[in-house]
Amino acid sequence: MITKPLNAASRSLAWLAVSAAALLAGCAIDQRLPEPVPPRPEEVRALIANLMPASVGDRAGWATDVYAALTSLGIPASLPNICAVLAITEQESS
């Protein structure tokens, strides 16, 4: 069997068909990402303690109190929120 080389239009059409098939196949598979596991409270408290200035006494106690305040107010214990609380606390304590 003798075949002719594909012209540019045929190559483009073939590429488009293969791309569409790959796209549809990818959409047909349910590939949900797993829900992120929230950090444990002790991990968050350790992070808070590590972010505090070295001059702070009873860092573990402060970390427990900051974590409790965030939790009781329903504020996520995210890095930006923790840093904001610590920055304001340091500013107001000086």
C-alpha cells in the first residue's frame, strides 16, 4: 500500500483531533485532589512559638494563648493571620 504524505491542513486536522481526544479523556477521569489535612494544634502552637521574638519569655504559654484566641474567634490559624497577631501584639507591648 502506497501512502502520500499529509499536507499541512491534514496534519493540522490530525493534531487537532488527537488533542481533542486527549483533552476529553483527561476530563473523563475523576482526578480530585485530596483535601488538605489541617495542621494539628500542637504544630500550630509550635509555629507560633517559633515566630515570636527571642526576647519573649514563656513562649509556649504565649503560643497557647494566641492559638486559643484565634480558635475562639473562628479566625483560621494561617501564617498571615498568626504574623498579624504577633506583629500587633509586639507593637502594642512596646
